[in-house]
Amino acid sequence: MSSIVLIKISGEDRPGVLGSLMAVLESFELRILDIGQAVVHGTLSLGVMVEIVGETRREQVLKDVLFHLHELQLNARFTDLSAADYDRWVGARGKSLHIITVFGREVTAAHLRRVAGVVFEQGLNVDDIARLSGRIPRGGSVERQRACVELRVRGEPRDPAAMKEAFVAICHELGIDIAFQKDNVFRRNRRLVVFDMDSTLIQHEVIDELAKQAGVGEQVAVITEAAMRGELDFGESFRQRLALLAGLDAAVLEGIAARLVLTEGTERLFANLRALGYKSAIVSGGFRYFGEILQRRLGVDYLFANELEIEGGRLSGRAVEPILDGPRKAELLREIAGRERISLEQVIAVGDGANDLPMLGIAGLGIAFHAKPLVKASAGHAISTLGLDGILYLLGLRDYESLD
């Protein structure tokens, strides 16, 4: 007759605990059915599930383990599992796994309490919790701080739409970001990231900067905002804005390019993507002239953007067809994935405007970055609190594993 026992160990962590415990269990030639360990601020929590044959032998095993752990000044608890309990545990193995990423300038107990409430309501069970962000120094400002906690949960949500709505409400109320992804092979093997440019890689809408130089800044900005909110067809709005720039001296392009500011975290993100072997692309409804500057600076592999027509040293004000709009962005994403021989599930797409939604919708991981409400509501995921390097948390990368 065999029994299944869960050995739960806690106390001050120190090197050699696992090895010495395994030596005790090895001497009895036990079957280890499960094992897990976590260390939080020097405090060890270790669990080992073992199968023991024979009641007399069981008593000897527990006695030797208890004596050994007492010598190490560790606490031990033994829990007997019934056959039904064990069968339920084995049966749970087939349930889906998902990753919930909670991140922002800080992650507090209030944030995690609200997330845990949604997890419970949706019938999910938390298997593991890990902190992906670095250790936070005392008294530090949270203004440029990064904080991230990752939860691995088991099961399928009872109502995915209601869960998303609840997470969106928490993000809005508490100023954090929450992502919910399937924990599958594609999540761990993304290979390509496709970026919008204006208001994503850079903190500007370049066409608005050109308009300021032409003295039509307010007129163009109004059209740009309406287009990004999805209130105007992108192609038509693009033609309207370009027409207002007719006659602008092309010499201003160089000055505007020199003033462009990268979005927070852009260079850190690209350094890590290159180190991990990712391919990158800019697919922009903006202008190729500025995209080429970013391509050289960041080491981008692919670039697609609209052309600026210049005649006699001045902008013509006419659009060069075909305009790179939302549907074309999605087509180009497919084409690049095909060239790289990867599935769409391995693609990340990042953008802020309504014209980015087609490519966000077909990518395995579509991210609305500091986007308008319509785009955030329609995209699968959103980042509104951190810079672009927040994407590294969605890949499961810890701060200590990344390049700064």
C-alpha cells in the first residue's frame, strides 16, 4: 500500500538545502511526483510531493526528513493526499495556462487585490507569481520607475468579454496596465515586431510638425486627431493634410528630423530585441524620409512608409499613391512574416492610431501603445503607463535578464 505525502518546508534560505533534502529522499528511493520552490526576501518556501510504499516506511521517511530539517533550522509540515485529491491534481494538468502581466510605475496591494478578485470570479487558479521588475531602492521616485508582477493562471475564463471589461476598468481607475495571454509555445517564441512610427517610436506626429512650419498647424492637427480616433478615413485625411502643405520648403525636413524625440524605452527595447535575435519593421502612415533616419539609428530590418513628393525643392502637396493606410499595414505585416517564414502568432504589432488596428488584429500580440480610447478598446492589449520597453515584460523578460 502506498501513500502520497506533500512535504511543505519554510524558513531562512541558505545554499545546500535542496541537495541535502534530496539526499534523504534518495536514501529511501522515493518517487517525486511534484516539486516547487520560491524565495521571497531570503525566506524559503519549498514543496515536494512524494509517493511512499508501506506504512512503516512512511513513518521512517517522515521522521528522517523532520530530523534533517530540524538540524537546518527549517520548519516542516506533512499533508497526506487521498487518491481522489491526487487524481484531481493530475486531471488539472490538461487545463489551459494563461499569463496575466500587471505592470506600471508601481504595483501595489490594491492593484493585485483587484486583479485577484477578477481571477477568482472567472474561475481561474493562480499557479505561480513572479516579479519581473528589478528591486526597488527605498525612497526612489516612481516617475520613471518600472514595476511588473506576472501571474500564471490555470483554466479558461468563464466570460472572456466580462474579464477584459473588468481589467480595462481596473487599468482606468488605478493607472496600471494588465495583459492576459495564452501561455503557449508562440508566446515564448515571438520573432518579429512591427511598429508604427509617429506617436509610437517617436513622440511626434511628423505631419503636424511640417504643418507648423507651413503655418497651418492647427488645421492639420484637428484632421490628424480625428483620423487617429477613427472618425475620418485615413487615406482621405492624409490627402487633405498634404494639400495644406503645398509649397513648403523641403529644407525644413532636416531640421524637423533633428528635433525628433524617441519615445521612452525605445532604444532599450531595440537593444534587447537585437540581442534576442528578433527582426523589426517600421510600417508607418508617416513619411519614409523620417523612417530612414530611425531605421539607421535603431537598426530596423524593414521599413515601409509614405513618400513625400518634392518638386523644385518644395512639397507638392500631392499624395504619392498608393497611400500606406490601415489595410495596407496589415498586408505588409503578412508579407514580412512570410519573408521571415514565421506564423502570424509569432508577430508583435505596436501602434497608437485607428489605422493601426488592422495589423494589431492579425498579429499574435497586438499592442495599442498610449493609444486613443477607441484603439485601446479594440486592440488585444494596451500599454499606457510605461515606455516601449514595457513590451519586454509581455515577453516574460525579467529586468535582470535584459540589457539597460
